[in-house]
Amino acid sequence: MTSSTIFSGVSPIPLAAAAPGGNSPLTLRDMLFFLRMRWLWVLAATFAFLAMAGTYVLTADPTFVASTQLVIVPQVSGSEAQRAFAEDAFIEGQLEIARSSDVVGGTVRALGLDTNPDFVDQTPSLQDRAKNWLMGISSEPDTESQEAAGTGPREAQPHAEDERIQDRAIATLLNMIGIRRVGSSTIIEISAAASTPQRAVDIADMLARQYIQKNIAMKANASRQYSEWLERFVSEQQRGLAEAASALASFTSNPRDQFKLAELQSATDARRSLYENTLNQLTEARQRITYPVSDATIVSRATLPLSKARPRSTLIIAFAAAVGLGVGLALAMIRHVGDRRIIRPHQIAEASGLPFVTLLATSRKTHLPTRFLPAGTGSSTAAYPVIPGMAELSATVVGLRRKRRVVIGIVAVDPGSGASTIACELAVLSSISGAHTLLIDAAAQKSSLSKSIAPHSSTGLVDVLDNGELIQTAALPLTSTLKFLPLGKVEAVTPAIRLSSRRTQLSFADLKKEFDAIFIDISAFSASPDANAIAPELDGVLVVTSHGRTSIDDTLRVIDTLRNVGAEILGAVINHAPERMHS
């Protein structure tokens, strides 16, 4: 047998079966084991999310935000509570005016944004489409209503197309601005986002100017309407004053009643006073039309932003790392819970009730070829280095030998689990301890021991089954205390099946008289029925599994099957375990 690895490990781990119907408590050791086994899942998920976040941060267009602040002076009167309520209502109204299509449209026209590709040629993003859908706004024209009105797409005029482009620019700009009240003060802040710092400043300042112009225009329009009403009222008061003055003059020329005279004089004075007050108000209204004053004043113009506002690289990277870590842990937990491969000793011990389960780790050290040479052609006993872990497993087997478990079979659940290597190592260590040991190759499917140790042997186990006396020549002495019986040439029936018939010339009872320990390498359970046939004839069987490759379900099926045919399962070996399993 040629091997490129040496197996090291820990002492056999006897584990008690779990209490029926109970769950083992989660310990810190379990959590650390989970992280050691599944850290790649967590790392891969975190790296994937970080890669996506990094790609977005590197490819996303930067957005810069500039802000302009205005102070509003509400023209309210009344008690303190009334003024506070009126101021809040007034400022809320001004915020809505600043968001109006007139103000935003004026900004679009003033800056020529309706000709900017960033505002009119943009394909609506998924976020914008979702927002428009939630708000009940469709980005597509209502063709049915146009056709019903006789203004279908074929009859659209250039003016309508210009309006559509301008409306799109206004809608885009509305998504890029923010208007809010600063705390409970009378200051409002107008923020604008753009792809360049200068454009953000221009939009914020222009929005403020357009809002002030809108405020002035509204006040001028209100003053104009008030002036027109006052003009009509002045005319009425002028006629009333003329009539009162005429009546007073007529009565004065021929006074008959002093009380009537006083009444007419008082009415004339009242008419004159009302006329003069109304005339003064008309004059003030005309002045407000000619020289309007806004309720808002710019207190802080926009300045060039020093850094981009979006995307927020640090926040995105941190969020992606947190999400990736959470997703990685979730995936790792799902994988860990659903993983039916053998990765811990207690999986077999708790499910099958075996007396011991041993871990053997893979080592990078290479075997010496002289280990498998016959006696006298290689080195002495010193050529057999004691392999950590395997020696401890051998000590456990020695303890079993005291219980008259002499003939032990080693069978793997699946091929490639290292059963032949383990059988050979156990035999070597047994012989080093001074016990007369026999190693038998009964693996008819793949006789790796015979090919490695005795590739040119002319006789073997097959021949001994027909003639028991050939055991003296067929069993090759490897050391003074170790002999090896190769497989021989197999024909129709395997040696394991022939041994189970108890009609052969080879008897384990006779071999026990000569040897203290006998190890038999048996074909893997999944590759051959030999284990079912020969296991009942042995004193015990060691089941070999491969860490991270053999299924716990297959292992339990093998153990149950061997027990059903009458075999005694001494324990299990988990081979090829990683080094981190021993920390």
C-alpha cells in the first residue's frame, strides 16, 4: 500500500448517548466549532455583499447637495397664541408655494434645464417608477384621453411636445430638491441635489429667487385686486360725500331745525373721513403694486459643497458588511443544520450508541517505503515511527484485546476512507508493543495492502482457504512480531464469503492460538457485501468513515446492518479530519 499521508489525531472520545427526547444545550464550544467549520460561508457572503456595495459606490454617479436659507416675516396680528398658530399656518403655506410647479417651472426655464439631457432624457429608475406607481402617477401619456379629445399622438403639436419635455424636467427637478422648515423658527431651507457642485448651487439659489419672485407676484396681484376694489369703493364714497355735502348746503341756506343741521353736518364729516381713509388706503395699495416687498429674505446663499452627499460610501460599505455577515451566518446555519455529513464524533456516538469514536487527522508527512518491506530487507523496528493519534487508537484496541477481542475487522463505509491504512497502522503498532500480530488482506475489491507490501507474492489468503498448511509460507514475516497474509488470486467467490461458510481450511480459532492480535482489511461496505458475510465470524468490527464526506445516514445504515447479521461493532473512526478539529 502506497500512501502520501500519515494520520494523526486525538484519543478516542467516549460520548454518552443523548437523553431521549432532550436537546443538548448550545455551548460556547459548539459555537466556536460552528464558526471554524462554516467561516468560509460567512466570509463568502460578506465578501459578495461588499463587492456589490463597492461596485455600486465606484460606478454610481456622485450627487452633490447645496442649500439656501431664507427667513420669512409673517404679517400676522392678534394674541400671542393666535400669532403662533397663524405663523405656523403661514409658513406651511409658504413651503407649499416654494414646491409649486410655478416656482419649479420658473427655475427650469431660467436655468435651461428643459434642454439638459440629465433632466429630460433620463429613463425613470426603478425607485422613481415605484414612487410614481404608489402616488398614482403614470409616466406614460394618457393616449386614450388624447384620442377622445381628438388630439392623438399623430395630431400632437410641437407646442405640446415642448410642454411634455418641460413637465418631465419639472418632475425630475422635484425629485432632486428638498424644502423644509428649520426647527420651529421662521427660517426655511431649500436644498438641491445635482451631479456637479456648481449646478447644485445654481438650482438652490434660483429656487430661492423664483420663490421670492412668486411671493412678490402674489402680493402684487393681491394688492392689485385690493386696489381695484378700493377704487370702486372710493367712487361710491365720493358720490355719497357729494350727496351729503349737497344736502348740508341746501339745509344751511334755509335752516329750520338745528338738530337736523347737526345731523347732516355729522354725516358729512363721517363721509369725508371715510373717503379720506379709503383714498389713503388706495394710495398705499398702488404703492405696494409699484414697489412690492417680499415676505421672505435670503439670509444664506448656497455655497459649493466640498464633498458628495450620495452615495454615502462609508454607510453603504458598513451596511453591506452587516447584511453580508447576517446573510452569511444564516446560510451557514442552514448548511450546518442540513449537513448530513460526519463532522463531529458525537454525531455517530449519540445516534448509534458506540462505546468510542476516534478522530484521525490528515498529516503532510510521508510514509517510509521500508515500512512495508519484508524482514531483513529494510530497517528494524526503529523504522516504524509512532504516529500520534493512531497509537492512542491502538491502545484502545489493546484494551479490547484484554476482553478477548482478538480478531478485528476494519471496514469502511465508502471506498477511499483509509480503512487499509488504518488496518496496517494498527498491525504495525500492535507488533511494536510485542504482540504477535497477523495482518490479513481480505479486501477483494481493492487489495491495496497486497499490491503495496507483497506485489509479487505467489500464494495468499485464497490459497490458504483451500490448504491450511500454506499459512506458514503464505504469511510473510515483516518483522519478528508481525506477519502479513496477502489476498492472493480471487476467482468467483471472495475469501470473505468463503470464510463465512466455515467450510474452509483456515480457522480463526487456530490463528488465535498463534497470534495475539489479528487485523483483517475488509472491502468497503458500499462496494461489496463481504462485510456482511465475514463480520459475524470476527470478534469485532471497526467502522471507518471519512470526515466531511461520509454521510451519517450511510454510517448508521452500515452499523445497523452489521448488527442485524450478528456483528459486534467495537467503535468508529473518523478519518481525514482537519487539524482545527483538535483545538
